[in-house]
Amino acid sequence: MARTDARSRVDLSPQTRKDTWTLRPEILAAARRAQEEILPAFCTITCTGTSPLLLNQTTEEQTLRIDGGMRGPRFPKPPNAIAHVANLARRRQRGDPSAQEERAAPEEWAAFHAWERQCYRDLVAAPGIPRMADGSPFIPARYLEECLVRAGRYLEHPRLGILTDPEPNGGSLVPALLEIVEQELPLPNDQWELDLRPGWKHGETNPDLRKSIARAKYRVWGFTVTLACHPTLTPGPFLEELLTIAGARIGVGSFRRDPRKGHTELRAVFGRFRPTQCVMQTINALPPEEAEA
């Protein structure tokens, strides 16, 4: 028997609730027209990387391993030719005094380090590259959105003032003024190399807790993004200036600390870019079939 509300006598059965909350096509069309009135233009901006891009996205499998209290990926058993050196390196890492006196040939250490780097590349860095269904790499749009929000601290709108509150928990006008159309920003190539560096968790300085951080590094990269915007509030030159500041001061992808002595702020040592082309087009100027899609 279907349940009903005693006051309105409206059928609240599961099937009825499902039908009730399914938006009709005319409602969706009205919502789309309202959105077009708020952001009635598209700005397509092409950017070129000016410093290497580091990608290290946490995969779903890694998230589940972390939630389950498990460690990172386990390396396979080393080949017999370097098993002795691998065992020696493991004992030295644990602080075994007797391991400090043992020696291995330089060519054995070279073979061990080559095997270790390949493991880091295949098991740690490669899974951290975001890939589309066809396997091509991309930059998640949320990386660029966060970049633009942070860049709003350094840009003042002629009518609205500073776009992003510099306070840690301050708000931002950037998401209200523009919207990134794409969810994935494809990279022009898949030529990357391993970036392996020692590091610590954020805020940690104990040398004994140092670990290796492996990330994919793209030396040549770029992207094209489409921004839904208002041509009056955010004209093309204003958006180009925002992208210029974002690429020079913030960047996308993984970060490193500023190498300047005594400077603790995280900034774009990697992932810097600059806009090279900006095209603004209003919805009324689109072809009919493209405007209705």
C-alpha cells in the first residue's frame, strides 16, 4: 500500500517520489536558458607550459588502500643478480650497524638503482597520471579551477574588487564569474619521465622519516580550456590577465616549496604556464545547431 502524507494526501511511494523528482524537458530547457543569461559567452584560451608539469593524482585503488590502513604499492622481488644489494640497502635503511661494514661492487649498486627506478616509474608514477577512456593523459579541470581561485588574490576587478579573499578561509568570486566547460584538459603528448626526490609529509622535518616521492614529469605540455563567462563582467583581456597571473604565480599539478631561503609559501616551481591565444564568442554568435546542442 502506498504511503501518503496526512496533511497533503500526496502519494509518497518510492515510484511516485522517483517520478516527482525527475525534471521535465521544459524545466531543463528553462534552467539552461537561465544559465546562458548569466554566462552568455564562451572564451577559449590556449596555454603553453613554461616549466615542467608534475602529475601525481591519487587513484581510487590508492584511496581504498589508505582507508584500509594499508601501505603503498609493494615492489616485486628483486632479480637474483641484485638480491644481495637489495637486502643490504634494506638493512642500511633500518639502521643495522653490521650493514654499514658490508660492501658491494659499483656495478651491482648501479643495477639495483636502475631496477628501483623502474619500479618507482611503473608502480608509483605511472598510475598517478590521469588518463581518459582512450588512454591519453589529461589535466583534471579542478586543478585549473583551484589555480584560478588562488590567482584571484592578486587581481582586482574594476567593479567587484579583489576576486579572492586573501584570508585562509576567505571566499572567492571566481566560481561565480566563470565556469570551466571541460572536465578534462587533454595534454598534447604522452612523453614523460620519472621525477624522484626525497621528501617529507607536510610539516615534517625529521630526517629519519624521509621518503621517496615519485611523480611523472612532462617537460613539454600545454592545454586548451573553454570558460563560460559574461562578456561584460569578464571580457577577454581580463580573463587573459587572470590566466597570466595564475600561470606565473600559482601553476597546476604537484608543487614544491619555494627554493628561496627562508620562504615557506608553496608556489609554482613546477606547472607554470602562459596564455598564448584567447578567443571570445557569445552564444548568439554560435551556429543554430551548435547553440541548441
